[in-house]
Amino acid sequence: MAIRFQCPACSQPIEVDDADANHQVVCFYCRAVVTAPAVSHPPMTSGEQKLSSPGRPEFEHISEGSGQMRDVVRGRPVRRGKALGMIGLFSALAILIPIAVLIHPMSRFVAELEKQGLTQMPQEKQMQLIQEKSQHLVKENPQVVIAILGIFVLPMIAFGFSLAGLLLNSGRSWAVVGLVLSSAILLTFILSMITMLSKGVPNPI
């Protein structure tokens, strides 16, 4: 059995599986995201609906159960699984990798600053010492630069995929979590950078 109805956006005839009742689907013709009704709606009269393109069936079938829908405009499959949301969430969680890489060298960096008596120095000498130690840190540990870039880039990737998953209904529950995590990480990173710049702390990169 199938459910037949007209797209609310463009009035073209659509057919979906019974399992897709009350679920969102994408119209083949106008690409609008619409909610399939629970039962078939009778077709509109010829004067009320737009004519389908020649050669198309009266009702274009959308199979939600298979996780794919044929893209009429581009002629290739459009997957509507959980991919985008999952990529967004896992990209946000992947931030733990560069953080783990930074733990050891940064702990040594802080220990050396404390050993040099950073807090008792004038501010100008503090900045000079931090800059010297930062350059030394990067020279001895080149992976630090990659890790710092990863901390910034991964949340941006996570934010982009999570937002796409939310808007395109591709793993929305995953996307919401990924969006929250990536937004929090980006906000923390940006605030930290603003604080460092306002205090004149040099960037080790």
C-alpha cells in the first residue's frame, strides 16, 4: 500500500510508503520538506494542480524506508540517513584528540614558566619569557601547532555538518548534540583567544 497526496508547496502528486505516514519527506519537484499525511488525499482537479513533466508517472514515489530518494534535478541518489548528524557529532568529539596531544607539552610549558618565577616578573619580562618559551615549545614539539589548529578547525567542521544535518533532517538528534558541543567549544576557544590577546599573551603559532 502507498499514500498519495499533493505537495503543499507545488501541488505536484507524490506517493510514499505507509511507513512514512506523518514523517517528513522531500518533494521530487520543488525539493520542499513536507510532512506525509496518514492517509491518501484525493488528487486535485486539473485546474487546481500544476501539470507534471512529460514522461513522469502520475505520482512520483518516494521510498523513505530505503534511506534514499532519487534526485530528479541532479539525477543522483540523495541519502537521508544519519550521516550528516553523525559526522557533526563525531567531529565535535574528535576535539579530544588534539587536546590529548597538547596535555603533556603544555604541562611542561606551564611548569617551566613557574620554575622561572613568572608571577614575580614585571609584565614586560613576563611577555618576553612566554614568547621565548612558546617558540621553544613549538620548535621541540611541532605537533603542537597541528593540535592547536585541530582544536579550532574540528569544531568548525562539526558545526557545519551538524547544522546541515539539522536543516536537511539527516540524523537530527545527532546533529543537535553536535551543534551544542561544537558551539560551546568554538565559543570557549574564541573567548580564550580574546582574553589572551587583551592581556598581550603571544600566540605560540
